Amino acid sequence: MTTGVRRRMGVEERRQQLIGVALELFSQRSPDEVSIDEIASAAGISRPLVYHYFPGKLSLYEAALKRASEDLAARFVEPHEGPLGARLLRVMRRFFDFVEDHGPGFSALMRGGPAVPADTDRPLDAVSRTNALVDSVRQAAYVQILAHLEVQDPPARLELVVRSWISLVESTALIWLDGRRIPRRELEVQLVHDFAALAAVSAAHDAEMAALLRRMFGNEPGDGPFADLVTRLVTLAS
């Protein structure tokens, strides 16, 4: 008769396990509501052992936040194939997959992270690190959108459109999480429409943006999300 022997994890493997456990708990409740004891219990280890790998809950949260921010940024990566509207719609679906799977954690991330404990030596540094991770997600999204538009040196109006749209995507997701009163699939399409609408308004004021808009719409199929927006607007105006 043999007995099972639990394999001893290496340092980095255990750290990654704890980060994964923390992310799973943060996906269910706000990080402020999750204790080190819960993380230790879910990982199958003692509370002191958690502190062996992370100095405190904040450092574990920051490590989990870093992994989550990298995952979220990766949701904006999309092959440069096919119409732009369809690409953006696929990006929005992957983005909302993340939002739906990590609701409380996503809210904490976008609102600046959990409350910093009073005994943290340098609370402003902790907040700055959290904000830097959030900004890295926004910048990654911005770079990806410019790549899809095939623009390397964006004019001021285009930068305004893209960054405004990214902010709109964030705020829409946060509002959606609070009650989910609008069907998710409708919001995904609406956000793609929002991108086209922001670009169109800017194009009405600027010849360079107008040329870009014509190029954006030039390869769009009649059944794509951009064409769907045009049809809806024409219907409203008639």
C-alpha cells in the first residue's frame, strides 16, 4: 500500500500559485474583503508561509494586479486581418470576458486598487505603482488601436479619439458591472459603434481625420458593425 506524498513547490512556483489563488478570490470579492487567512486556506498552506513569499497582503495584491493587467492588455491584441469593425468587436468580446470573469478585481483595478493599509511604509508609492499598472493597460490598448489604424505618428485629434474611446470602454464596463442592466452583447457592439462615432465627429472638424475615416470605412462589409451604425443613423434621420 502506498501513500500520496505532496510535492514541495519551489519558491517561484509557490509565488505563482499564491498569485493565482489571490486572483481567483479577487474575482469573487473586492480585494479589500479578502484576508490573508483566506488566501492561505485556499492555497493549502499556513498564514505564516504566505508571509514567507510576500511581505504582506499589499505586495501579494500588487503581484496579482500585475498579472491581471498583463492579461487585460493582451485582450487588445488582435491579428491585423479582415475589416476593422470586426476586429474591434472581437477585442470587445475578449475584454468583456475578462470583466465578467474578474468583476470585483477589475473594479478595484480601474478605481486605483484596494485601500492601502495605514501601516504601509510608503502608501503613496503603493498607489503610484497601482496607477502605473493601470496606465500600462491603457497604453497597450492605445498602441494596439493605432496599429490597426496603421498610424505611427497620430495627429492630436486621432489621439484624442482613441484615448477617449479607451476611457469610455473602461467606464462602460464599470457601470455594466453595477447591475448589468444592458445585455453584454449589445454593449460590445455599441462600443464599436462609439469608436466610429467619435472618429466621425472628429472627421467633421478635420480633413486629416476625414481621410482616415474614409479609409476606415472603405473596406467595411455591408453586414459589419460600422455599416450597421450607418443604417441605424439613416433610419433615425428618415
